[in-house]
Amino acid sequence: MEEIKVTLPDGSVMDFKKGVSGEEVAKAISERLLKDAVAMKVDGILKDIASPLNEDCSIEILTSKNKESLEIYRHSTAHLLANAVKELFPETKIAIGPVIEDGFYYDFDRETPFTPEDLPAIEQKMAEIAKRGNPIERQDVSSEEAIRLFKGEDEPYKVELVTEKGQGGMVSIYKQGNFTDFCRGPHLSSTSKIKEGTFKLLSIAGAYWKGDEKNKMLQRIYGTSFFTKKELDEHLKKLEEARLRDHRKLGKELDLFSVADEIGGGLILWHPKGAIVRKTIEDFWREEHIKNGYEFVFTPHIGRSTLWETSGHLDFYKENMYPRMEMENQTFYAKPMNCPFHVMIYKSKHRSYRELPLRWAELGTVYRYEKSGVLHGLMRVRGFTQDDAHLFVPQDDMEKEVVSVINFTIHILKSFGFTEFSSFIATKPEKSVGEEERWNAATDALKRAAESVDLLYEMDEGGGAFYGPKIDIKIKDALGRSWQLSTVQFDFNLPEKFNLEYIGKDNKPHTPYMIHRALLGSLERFFGILIENFAGAFPLWLAPEQVRVMSIADRHIPYCEKLLAEFKEKGIRCSSDFRPEKINYKIREAQLEKVPYMLISGDREIENESVSVRTRSGGDRGSKKVVEFLDEFFKKVKSKEIKLD
């Protein structure tokens, strides 16, 4: 029989008979590798470990140590979920079951809704099927054969998918026991590879077929899986911590914000406590922008349709814009972006190179129509305030400006306690506007700027917008989750669309580089991230209530009132608790409300002009002179210290 040569990752070459499987190659290397094998890469392409090798190739056997393997494990677990549902509820029709970040889901069409009580039974059935050790076998068949198969099994969603994706050619299906799914793979070699105690079904939700609200509403079961029970337990612990930190839960408990059906989904009501945090963020934002050479602008909330036609938003973004408004034979739209307004300010007069760069910042509220199904507290809304800025710069200043923006971004994010950053530089896509030279210069400027501040970045080739390259900066929160906040985006489209010019040193007109820049993204989403990052216990400088003054008995109230008046005069956000309750009850209540400092006054404190200091974490800081406490307090506020104790 014909032999083939298989090259291993270390460069060594082994001879095998043509048609040898990846499992046989793994076994030839070691029994241990065969046991741990998840899948393989053949000439860099992911394949099932059982796939035959029919020609000379390079091969890498993937185990749980490879980053691609967990996705394969989860994909096979999703099939196991569908298999279990079909055995328990045979009347159910199956739709799709992809891998997502941190897990997987599967969509089902079932007349009777699933309930949380169904999940343990489905998990039990999944464990039972896994123990059967059914081989997970790939078959390449014609789309006609696959359609006949799924029609025979009364699986209309699979028939639709095969019809669309197969296009009359060959497709792949996977069989495990009596269960068949349409899938491109790869998968584990056997259900026994999925160990009991390594998967968990998490929740049930509704989902339209193909995400289209015109289609039927299906039932989606979310789950997750890991190679070991220990990893799963750690993940579930993190999920529970995330649940306790959920900004929607804490927002209600701490009276920070709300959403009212009478007003509309995705439109946020900032309560006094949330609003004072927002004001503090905005004040800091404005102060820092002034220090960094920015000027402020304010723009309207609506604009004529001609503005959005010129900018291109009505061509490319209309489905996310609120419906038009007709007034005096003119059409207006609520603004989804601030940038065209800033462009019009630029166009309001002739510009010279001596004026540039121009740095214009605005906390501008915009409105975007998001479908109700994707709205999520503060994280996905319909009306939000962007911490927007647009820079108009000549080519000679471009790189210097980008470096300045990135340095400014890191400084701002560090001030809120974020210290871990990563970034992605997105380059020119196939369809784009602007000269090649400008794209290359802008992309190189982004790279050098990131390197100059030691900012790690990955390249997202072809991932830029049609109007320019960009760099997105991500932070990690207290739970290790990544959030994309800041972006620096070049725009070659608007300067051309609006014919922006400046007169250069050569006394000739030139087109400026335009840079979109956001540091926090939006105030709403950033506030939600802060709530979850700090679990509602904001740093002292941000806390809506920084100090609560408490009396032990009624005779101590006059002294406490004097302190309260003094603190308020000094700009401290403070309140009082003079109720005839036990002091431990008052302290506990303030701690639940995440108040940083509790200042308790009794006979001894009055005599010594002092206060007894407690912190929300339960720390007893002892008795301090009022002047000593104030000195410590303002030092912490000024330094924007993140930890209280």
C-alpha cells in the first residue's frame, strides 16, 4: 500500500500507510497522547482526530493545552445537549448550537416552554449519553442526501440550513448514536471524551430564528463546559460573583438609576446618587481635557436630513437611526453620531495650518434604535452620552497627536483603577475610501504610538472601517473580564464628503486628517462597568455618599450637625443618621449602602473634638481628631486612591 510522510511539530518525519487516521498517528507517538488527543491540525487546518491522511502533510495533535481545543470540546457538548433534549423531548425540533465566549448554546423549537427545573434532568441525560461512549463520526454527503435525511427526521430547521449552505454541493453531518446534526466540525472522537461534572446548563432565553424578529421565537438553552471539574467550578464561582455584581441589581439596591416602561426601554433615568457619580466623572473629564489642550463644543440633538445624506449615515446607518421628523417641509433626524456636527463647526470658517491641530471634545448625547431584545441595563441602550472628541490635524502632526491621545487614554483609565490593557489595530478592508498613502501613514502612526507607551496590540488585518484604520483599547475588570472602551479612529471619508481644507505653509489647500476619539465609550456603559468592577463600592473620590455622620444619642446631635455643616461647606458628599436606633444597626445599614466612611460621635468624641471612624469593609479606624480625618480624607480624594483600607 502507498505510504505517506507525516511531519511532526518538532520537524521529525514518520512514515505511515495512506489513509492512516490522526488517532493512529497519536498512538504511534505515545498512548498518553492518544488518550489526551482532542483534534488535529493538518497543514494548519483543524480536522477531526479520526480523519484519514491521504498525502504527505504536517500534523499537530491538539490536546487540552491548545487554545483551539476548548472550543471543540464545547461544540461537542452543545451537540450532546441537543442529543439529550431529543431523547427526553422527541417532539422538539433542533435549530443551531454554536460555541460562544465562555460556553455554548442550542436553539430549540418546542411547543411546551423549557423551565429551569428541566435543566438538571437534561444534564443528567447528557451525562448518561456521554458514558455510552458513542463514536462521533463525520460523514461527507451530498446536500440532497442530507436534506432527505433531515426531512425524514422531521427537522425543518436543518433542512433550511442545508438548503442555504449546501447550495447543491457536499456537506458534512455528524452522527453519535441515534443523533445526527448538520455541522462543519471538527468534534471530539467520542461522547466519552466529555466527562461528567465538566459541563453545566446555565439559563433559558428566547431567540428568534436567525436573529430575525419576523421569524419564529425559539427557546435557547445556554451552557458551558471545561476540560476539568476544577475549571468549571472556578468559572461558576466567577459567574456567581458576576451575578452579585450585576449593575442592574446593584443599580436598584443602591438607588443609582432605573428604566421606566412609560418612557421606553434603553432610556436611562439617572437617580440623584447615580447623577452625582456622573457629575464627578464629567468634572474630572473636563478638567483633564483642558489640561491636554482640548476645547469644548456643544451640538444639537437633531439635524436636517441633508447633513446625514452628505455624511453617509442615511445610506449605511439608517436602520439604527430613529424615524424622521417632518417640520416646515424639512426632514430632521435625531443624531446617532456627533461627528458631522463637529465637521460643520470646522467648515464655519477658513482654516490655516497655524490653527491646527484642533481638538474639540463634547459629552454629546446620541440616539440609536436598538432592538428591544438586545437592550441590557446600562450596557446596551438607545440614548447615551459619548465622551466624544474629534481632532483635525495636518499630516506632519499626525503621529504626535496619536501618541498624545493614547497616553491621555491610559492616564484617564488608570485614574479609575484600571491597570491591565490590550489593544487591536484594525487595518484597511477591501472596500475603503482614501488614498493608500494616507492609510499606510495612519496605520503606521497607530503602531508606533502603541509601542511608544508599551501597549500590547494585535493586528486585525482588514478589520478597519471603510473610512480609516483604528485602534481599540480594552481594559480588564476585577473579575478578569475584558471591556472595549477607548477607540482612536482615523476618518478619510468625512473630510472628503464635506470638502474640508486648510491652507498649508505652501499657501495651497490641503485636506486635514480627522481623528475620532473616545476614552470611556459612553457614560452609561462606563458607569455600568464601574458598578460591576467595584461591586457598587466606589472609590472615595467617586462615591455618591462619601461620609455618613452618626449620633449615639440625641444629646450628641448638635455636635454631629456642626460636623455635617462643616463637611458640606468643604465639598464633602455627606449625610446624617440621627435616628434613635442602635449604633451597630446604623453602621450595618451604611455598610450595605457602600458608604466609605461612618463617623460616630458620642460623649468622648465631643470632649476631644474627634470622631470614631469606621469603614464600609468593617474596619474600625479608631478615634481621630476631626482635622486629622479631614487631612486624610482629602489626600485620598486628591490622589484618587482606589482602595479605602
